[in-house]
Amino acid sequence: MTNEEIIEQVWGEIPPHRPRNALHTCVGRLRQALARQCGDAHRMLRTSAAGYEMRIDTECLDLERFRALDRAARKAGARGDLAAEAARLSEALALWRGPALPDVRSEVLHRDFVPGLNEERLLALERSHEVGLALGRHDELVGELRILTVRHPFRERFWRQLMLALYRSGRQAEALRAYERVSVRLRDELGIDPSPELQRIHLAMLRSEPGLRLAETGARGGESAVLSGY
């Protein structure tokens, strides 16, 4: 990548007073950080005639490790090994320390790259909770799902998971109140009703349908997941 491209990516339309000097300083700090984490920084980050070239082994990148663990989790899920899927997802999510690039002020990066990275994390979180529910871990999921529905109030899958976790913990009234909260939020702020999926699970809870209960094999960590439809 050329110096000009890097400067645009990092500082956008408002570069520092001496952008090349600032870039040189940032590259020096990056080399120091790489040396602490992976050793041979000069091999990984090289100066070229046009700018800089970076070559980093995938095991040194949290993002690549996350994606590898995520793929391993999907493979475990495909063969019905819920315990292994849960373990790989837990390892993958442990590599995150919050939203992507929170201390980087680049408008370009936050516009073009950060949303996709954060979406990868949220999808993995959703899958992790699905597996946790299938394994009977509803009690321990309630607290985290409450936080996630506050942080992502329009992400209906988290609300569905919270409702199921509460219901399976014997807290039907709280599960129904959760539905009312998301319904009001969606209608007041977006002008829409809850999704058919949320409406269906709400009706099933009102009827105390047996399909909401956890499949016995799922509760023992076997091969089946949550009962179909929920």
C-alpha cells in the first residue's frame, strides 16, 4: 500500500500537518508492537519504494485466529457436536475485547471495515447463545443476554434468546415482559411490529407449548439442538 493510501485510510480528509512524518512515527510504533507480540517485526513490516508492505503469520492475528475458530465451530456444529461447537465459539469470542478499533479515529476504517468486523462478532455471539440454550445453559445466559438486548435493542435474535432463557429458567412472566419491551421499542422507534419469529414464540409462551422446553438430548449435551421452530 502506498504512503498516500495509508494516510487516507488512517486520517481521511483531515491528515496531520506533516502526514509522512506522522506515518513514519506510527509505523515505528507498530514495529515495536509487532516485535513484542511476534518477534521479527522487520520481516513482517517492510518498507518499499511506494510505501509499506505487511506480511504477518495468521497465528499472530487475533482476527484470523477468531475466524479459524469460528470455522472449526461450524464444522463441529455440522457434525452435531454441540459441546465442541460451544468450546470453539468460546475460544473465538475470548479474543475480542469489545467493538473493533474503538481507539482508532479513522472515518474511512469505521465506515468501510468496522461494521463488518463487528457483525462477525455479533453473529458468533448469537450462535454461541443458541448452542448454550441447546445445552441447557439458560440460567447462566440470562444476565449476558439482558446486557446484549440493551446494547443492541433492535437485534431481535438476542431478544428471542433472552425470552427462551427466561422461560426455561421458570420465569415466564419476565419472558413475556421482555417481549412487551422489544415490541414497544420497535413500534415507537422504527414503526414496525416484532418479527413473525418473535410473535410466534410469544404466542407459544402464552399457550405454554411443550415445544418450548429443551430437548432431553440437548440438555445432556448430545447431538440434537433446540426443538424445531424455536
